[in-house]
Amino acid sequence: MPSGHLKNIGPSQLKIAIIGTGYVGLVSGVCLSDFGHDVACVDKDETKIARLKAGEVPIYEPGLDALLSRNVAAGRLSFTTQIAEAMAGAEAVFIAVGTPSRRGDGHADLSFVFAAAEEVAAALDGYAVVVTKSTVPVGTNRKLADIIRKARPDADFDVASNPEFLREGAAIEDFMRPDRVVIGAETDRAKEVMTQIYRPLYLRDFPIVCTGLESAELIKYAANAFLATKISFINEIAALCERVGADVKAVANGMGLDGRIGSKFLHAGPGYGGSCFPKDTLALARIGQELAVPQRITETVIAVNDGVKRRMVQKAQDLCGGIVAGRKITVLGATFKPNTDDMRESPSLTIVPSLIGAGAQVHIVDPQGRREGESLLPGVIWEDDPYSAAAESELLIVLTEWNEFRALDLKRIAQGMRTPRLADFRNIYDRKTATDAGFVAYDGVGR
Ligand code: UDX
């Protein structure tokens, strides 16, 4: 699509339906309404829709509640359980339902996407672009088109792939100021509608990458797998740093300043988690195996990440002289990263049960993780205050780098502990600071 052509398109408000009010659907719906479009978000979950109608945001995402209220008040954003109501007159329908890893084989489970496609097919009235936001394996958009065509041979529609690259905790910023928008569309009509949708971004010169369907689908997997690779790479280098006496922070800094490498996603830690990297790396590996084009780097990245989590358990045990049984361990952070309440695939879900399994008594402080974490981490005692949680404990583990944990009075913490030992798995402190504060043992990652 030539850029000059796009710029000539005048402003117009589109009517958009979003199927699925999970993380991606909700953020996309709210942000698209903020672009000026008329957006209706649909979900089967009546309680969720009732809460959203009452202005309650069911997830923790900074800034989302204010943006939601503003657009509801402006009459541009609504919520419903009725797909036909949301789709009446809609020029675009976004499918943003979950694609979890299928149990057993790691394939993306597309049952929700296909079910949504059937419902969209039934409700199509007039031309609409059916846009896939959910992360789906290569070829899914064509399958989706087949499903709709089969269900409604008379329907006038196109499909488009529009993968999301939203980071939890920074999702609004990522939507409003993206590195790029990827649009996989193959007809002029579909391209035109997608262009209108993203017009505000286009006008501010954010790159819009227009491709075919398969390329758009693959961009998402390749980007996430590459970022996961960077993390696994630095985590392996971190282990080597420990052996040779190097500091991984210095190594990452020295590497990252090479513009071809870049400094982002080179923070060594307890392994990547979240709703995307684990699922998407696994799905990419499966796609490769299925098509006999093995994605060996991605397969290794997955294995390395599993190993990193186990290595953290070993480090914690080593700090305690090999014995954690009967000892109180305080863990700071349970979510897979800060500024989210999301516990999906969090390293804590591997590390904490291992410690409990070895007989430790684990107390956790997390600003947002408790609600989800309580059922996922049985046997844990949840606390609100790092200082009282650390009292009488024999090891303090930093697992998630929440701002709240970055500037603790380490001296006060150490004084309260039975044996002040610090496992700093996000490298937010350093050995000297810890030792000066009275810690008798310190271990970070790669230092
Ligand atoms: C990610 C991608 O960034 C986003 O573009 C995609 O669409 C969805 O997946 P998100 O899962 O929200 O977003 O989190 P992100 O900030 O990317 O972090 C993922 C995991 O990697 C976290 O567990 C984080 O702690 C870890 N990480 C990240 C590191 O261990 N080191 C780093 O340098 C960066």
C-alpha cells in the first residue's frame, strides 16, 4: 500500500465489534474507541459484561479504567453478550479470544477462534472485515475464511490478520505508540477498512506493515520467539558469567550497545513467563515439527527457559547450605513481571512449589498477584508488607522486580531476618549493597 494513498483517506468513524474481552480484546476495544471509532465489545461471560458496563475493569492494566470510562461516557464504547447486536452494521469484527496451548502437544488451541468464526458468520450483515487479533498458527486466517464461507455462502466479507504486540503493564502505550502495526490483508477493500481503523496512528507516522495473511501470522510468532531467544541467550550467558567471574549486567550492556543487537530484552532473570512467550514459542516449535521444518533454535530456547527456572531453585537451596526443609523463605513477587496481576507461566509457579516440596515454608508478598496466586500456589502464606513478611525468615528471594521492591531498607529487612540471605533473581541489588546492609549471603543472576 503506497503511503501517500493512505494519507489521503479522510477521517471517518467506523463501527467495530470485538469478540472476547480478555486482555487483548479489552485493551484493543478501549483504544480503538479512543481513536474515535464506535466499538462494541462482546463476551459470553455475563458477569464480566455486567462489571464492564458498571465501569469495572476486570484486569489490572495501568490507565485502562480511565480510558474505558472516558470512551463509555463519550458514547463510543459499549459492552454486550449479544454478538448480533454488536455486529449490526459493523465494518470490522475483531476476533480476540484466547488461543491457549493445547494440553499435551503445545499446539495453539483454536477451538475458541473457530467457534467465534461460526458465530460471526451467522451474524454477518453487509460487508465486514473479520480481523484476527488472537495469535494463531500460519494458515488459520484462510481456514477462518473457509469456515465463514461454508456457513454463509452469501456473506460479503474479507479476513485480515492483525497480530497484537502488547506488553502487559504497558499495553495502552504499546497500542497508542506502537513500534509497528502489522496488517495481513489481501483485498483492497479489507486494506481500506484496516487503514481507516488505524488512521490516527498512520497520521502520526507509526510504521504500518502490510503483508499477506501468512506473513502477518508468522511475524507475530517470529517476533515473540526472537525476544524469547534474547532472554534465554542472556540467561545462558549469565550461568557462564557465574562460572568465570564476569558480571552479566556488564556483558549485556557491552553487547546491547551494538546497535545491531540492541540493549532491550537482555536482562538475565529467573526465566520468561506470561501469556505469550511460553505459548508462542511452543506453538512455533510445533508448527515447525508438523511441517518438517524444525525450529531448532526455538526448541532450544524453550528447554533453556525450563532449565533456568530449575537453576533458580538450586541457587536458593545452595544459599541455604543445601537445606530448605523447615525454613521460612520470603519471596518478593509472584507475577511473571511487574505491573500486572497475571500469574500465567510465571517462574514463581515452578520455583515456589519446588521450595515447598523441599520442605520450606514460603511467604509471598506481591502487590497484585495474590488474587490469582492463592489458588495456584497452595501452601503459601500471602503477606502485604515486605518487612513483616521477611521477619524471622532465612532467605529472601526477589522474583519479580516490582518498583515497591527496588528501594527497600535492606538493613531493616536484614535485621528482622533469622539469617539474612538474599537471592536477587532480578539483579535489582548487588553484593556490596546487600553485604553492607548486613546480609551474610547474596546471590544474583550472572554475577
Ligand atoms: C510479550 C511481548 O513483549 C509482546 O510484544 C507480546 O505481544 C506479548 O508478549 P508480555 O508477555 O506482556 O509481552 O511481557 P514482556 O514484557 O515481553 O516480558 C515477558 C517475560 O520475559 C517476563 O517474564 C519478563 O520478566 C521476561 N523478561 C523480559 C526477561 O526475563 N528479561 C528481559 O530482558 C525481558
